[in-house]
Amino acid sequence: FFSQCMRTLQTMSAARTAFSVSLNIVAAVALILVNKKAVFEVANFHFGTALTIMHFLFTWACCVAAAACGTFEPKMLDIVQIFKLSLVFSSYILFQNMSLVHNSVGFYQIMKIANTPAILIMEYILYGKKQGYRVLVSLVVICFGIFAAVFTEPKLNLVGTIHAVLAVLFNSLYTIWGKHKQDELKCNSPQLLLFQAPVSAAFLLVPLFFDKFGGLITYSPSTTGIMFISISCLTAAVVNLSFFWMVGRTNAITANVVGYVKTVFVFLGGFVLFADALTLQNMVGITITLVGSAVFMWAQMKDNDDATKQKMLDQEGDPQSP
């Protein structure tokens, strides 16, 4: 009976994890497509940092409303840890924007792949976490696939390379802390975002001045533009909440792989919905990435099963265990 209960709980937990991952993928792909086709093109709102600030403020408002309705119970958190997490995120946004300014789109996309080894190395240094050989092999396949999908002729320069490397480091640390700060603070995603969202929005006021600030001041939104920006904010709130929910239930490297899957679906979504060009190189890269992602999921399950079996063997061999 006990074993049956444990299997039921494990099945329910796996279902919640799968839902959190699926929700994040769907919401993130929808957000990218809405921003690309509606906010940037139709509304002509090309101010990424300002849009991110609005996203976080809307996310915070949703958390406040949810707490007022009793959906979750607010919890006081260590403000120093919140400041650290928010500062890392704001630095990532700053250097990402600077990387876009000083680098070609091809080099910018390729550098995103560096997040995978950066997360593996940083998580090992900070928390001693290692990945199994099956996971590492699948990550090599995924990185190769996404490289094939996004590769264009990169143009390098020293300033742009420095900004790109810093963006990778801060993005990787933010992804890692998205998991570990929830564990350290013993909180869930809305409890964390209730504090982190407004602090991040405040920190982003600094990079805001480096992101076409003059154009932002003179921007005059239309009714259609306001509607599309509002849709973007609503979708971003789902992305932010589901990201911390997902990474809290999985780990940083899984969140990184999910990011590659989003890139694949953005390609496919643009092709299906907006007739964007899809080359043979894109299709080959997408196929390799999806195969690698499937292998990654299998490898994660195998590693988890092995860890569970080893834990049970250790308990059986422990004379002090009941």
C-alpha cells in the first residue's frame, strides 16, 4: 500500500512538472511572437528595457491581486537575497541589450549557446552539482542542433564580445539562482515574484537610459499599441510565474534546455503563423535540437531513477533506518 501511494504521488508530481514546463514553453513562445509581430511592428514600440519593466510591474500587480484573493499566502523574504537576484537579472538585461547593439545578430544568437557550459560550470563551483554522462551527451547534441538552426556569419569585435560574455554569465547565474533561491528562502514562485518583480523593475531604470531613451520619451502610443502592449504584459506575467515554478520543480540546466525548445517553436511559429522563411539549415538544426531534447528528458529520468534506487539501497543498508 505504501509503495502504491508513493507511485501515485510521484505520478502527480511528474504531471505538475510537465505542466509547468509546457506552460512556460507555450507562454514564452506566444510572448516572443506577440512582441515581434504586434508590439515591435504594429505598435512600433522598440524599447525592450521599458517593455521588461512594464512586464515586471504587471507581474507584481498580478501577484498582489492573487494574494488578496487568497490564491497564495505572502511570505516575508530576506531582502538582501532579493536584491542579489534582482541585480543579477538587471545586469543580464543591460549587457544583453549592449550585446545586441555592438554585435551581429548571428554572434548574439551563437553566444546564447554558451549558457549551457556556463550553467554546468557555475552550478558545480557554487553548489557542487554534477550532471550524469547521459545528460552531458544529450546537451552536446542540443547545442549542436541549436547552433545549426541559428548560425549566420558572425562579426566579432572586442567591446561586443565583452558585453556578450557578461550577458552569458549573468543570465546563467540568474537561471541557477531561480532554482536555489526558492530552496534557500523556502518559498514558491508567486511568493518570490511578489518581492523580486518590483525590485527588478526598479533596478532596470538604470539600463533604461541606455536603450533608446530619447525615442521612448517622444513615443506616442495608439489605442491598438496599448492593447498589444497590454497583451504582452499579461503573457509575460504567465512567463515569469511559470519560469520560477518550472525551475523550482526541475533544475537550472533543464530550464536552459527548455529555452532551446522555445527557440525551435519560435522558428516554427513564425513559419506557420506569419510565413517567415525557414531554410534547410533551420530545419536540420530544429530536428537535431528536438532529438537532443528527447534524449535529454530520457537521460534526466534515468538519472533520477538511478538516484532513487541508490537512496533506497542506502536506506536498506543503514542499520539505523526503520
